[in-house]
Amino acid sequence: MHNLTKTQRTWFMITLLGATFSMSISQSALATAYPSIMKQFELTAGTVQWLTTGFMLLMTIMMPISPWLLANFKFKPLFNMILLTFIIGTLMAVLAHSWNILLVGRLIEGIAVGALFPTFQSVLLAITPEAERGQVMGKAGLVMGSALATGPIVSGVVLQYLSWRALFGVFLVILILILILAQFFMRNVTSLKPYKLDWLSTVTIIGFAGLIYAINMLTAKAWSSALIVGGISIILTGIFIYRQLHMDAPLLDIKVFKSSVFTKSVFLTGISYIGLIVTTVLMPLYYQVILHLPILASGLLMVPAAVGLSLLNPRSGKMLDYLGAKKTVMTGLGMMIVGFGLLALPFGQLSLWKSLIAAMIIEGGNAFAMMPAVTFGANTLTASQIPHGTAITTTVRQMLGSLGVMVAMAILTVVSQAERQVDMAVQGFHVAFISFMIIELIGVIVTITLPNKK
């Protein structure tokens, strides 16, 4: 497809997924370096958190713009531009001798990642025959899932011996190497259909980022500020949606929601991602607060689940191609329900081994739910709609993931406040696990309504 030989397509995917993996790791790796950065620049925890919050907001703003980028730029120059943007941001971070320069560098990284995440999925779908998309997107899920869990481990090893600048240095070297590879193996595989960038749509996209920021403000109990930001963001988002529905060439074609299968797939993708991201947040806390394990051990205990996720993602793709989306996604959500059920049902703290197995089941279930749902939804769209569909899916997934973490932390805070007693802390975790088990159960009900076709 697209005049790529098997060898060319293999190296194309290696280069593309290599960039995705590296940028994905950078998304989750930096939190470990916060104490060192706070000490050097004399920052508070709230200030340094902007390295993650700002990154996430810029990423969310760029995601809906990705269809316009793919329609107006040949893919190889676009890929080079994304890599160079990330490299520039990372170089600024490595050389930063002030907090402001470090933050700007990190924000530039967020722009690059936001442009890449929907784009790489659109391109993989474009170059892959529909019958093989399950396996290919399974590999994409492997890359994204393993990177999410690998980030803290990589940063922990680097920071054990070197400074936080070295962490950015590692990403800088890797992305420069990938940029070199891209000159040999990247191809212009997408068709150009140029259209004018609508600036009002571009400005009102800020509403999506504002909604995520408002959710994070609720987590910090900044109720009044969250209400103001959330209200303004809802208005901007409403303007954006109205404008897309009334334009001949919308920035983001939200008419793809006319496909009920696509709409359900977006919801199921978000539901499964909530289970994954909440598990990666709650389980280290469970190990530390309930089982009284050190921070390093709590991080390392997430490795088995990450390995399981990585191994199962390619298999889920083959299962999707063979059995179809309904059975595959049902299997994944069923596993997630079982995992959360194991964590929720006992009236007391779980042993280390039981909690470890439960986390592995949940993350393994994500492998059979998230990317198969993405692929099945994309298969209902035309070639020209796929970039818009993947942009919508990644944006919604990001927003629902943030909402899931906010709900989880709110439950822990409300239920566990009774003088910080251990039994109340255990109860807080149980309520959280039960809540997310119910959310995954809702996903099963939606999955039942999917068509049986492969």
C-alpha cells in the first residue's frame, strides 16, 4: 500500500514508532526529577508541576490541529518538523539556567508530542490494509503502553547517577538519531488536500485544554477558579463545535460522530484508558500507603504489569483481526473488571502478590480493549476522515484520563480523611476500585451493542 515494499514499510514503522516511544517516555519520566529541579531553581511543588500541566495543555491544543497538518504538509517534512520541534525544546531544557527557559522548552516539547500522537496513528492506519490493522495497531499499543510505564523506571536509573539535565540529554540524543534515520526511511505516504487554517477554530481549541486544566484545579480543591476556567472553557468548546458543524472545510470534522460505531469506539477507548491510567497512579500509592513499601519498590512493582501489557498488545491485534472487535474488547474489559474486583472485594488490605496480580490483569485487559476499539472505530471511517477520527479519539482519551485521575484522587481524599487511619485509607482504595470496576462494567454494556462483524 502506498508503494512501500515490505522492507520499506518495516523500517518506516520502526522509525515512526521509535519516535513515538521516545516522546511517550518523556511524557511520564519527568516527575521523578521534580525534587532536583525544585532544589536547583528554588521552586514550590505547585510551580514545578507546570512542567507536566503545561506540557499536557499544549499537547491537548495541538491534537485537534493534526488533521490540518496532515492535509497541508507532506508527511516526511511534517515528521522532520515535529522531531526538530521536540529537539529544540529538549535542547533548551538541557541548557536551561533559569526556570522560565526550562518551562518554555518543556512547552515546546508538548507541542511536538501533541502533533505526533494523532498523526502517527493516522499514518499507520493509512499505510496498512484494513485486514491487517489489528496487528499493526496492537504494536502501536505496545509502544504507547510500555512507554507510559517505562518512563519512571528510565528516569529513576538516570537520576540515580546523573542530574536532571542528563534525563533531557538522553531524549535529545535518541531523537537526533531518529531524525537521522528519518532521512533514509520516512516516505510521503499521505495524500495532500490543502485547506485554509481557520484561526477562530484554532483559538477556541483552547477550550479543550481549559477543561483539562479545570479538572486538575478541582483535584487541587481550587473550586472557584475551576468553576471560572471550566465555564469559559465550555463556552469556547461550544463555539468550536458550532463552527466545525457549519464550515465546508472544518479544522476538525466532528461529523464523524454520525457513525454510532465510531462514537462507541471513542467512548470505549476512553473507558479503557481510564482503567490504565488510574491503575498506574493508584497502585504505587497503594504499595506505599497500605503496604508501606519504599518509593523505588513501588515503582519497580509496576514493571510486571507493564511487561504484560507490552506482550499482550500484539496478540490483541491478531485477536481483533481473527475474532472481531466485539469479542476482543469484551475480553479486555472483562479482565479489567476482574482486576478491579480483586482489588475491591476483600474487606482488608491485599497481600503484595494479590495486588500485583490484580494490576497485571487490569493492564493486560487494556491491551485487548483500547487499541482494538481505536482500530474498529477507524475502520468505519473513510480515508479522508481517519485523521479527524484519530485526533478526536486522542483528545477525548486525554480528557477522560484526566477526569479519571481526578475522580480517583477525590475518592481517596474524601473517604480516607478520618485522621489518616490505615483502615480508613484501605476503605478509600476499596471505594475507588469499586467505582472504576463499575465504570468498566458500563463499557461492557456499550460493547454488547457493537456489531458482530470483524
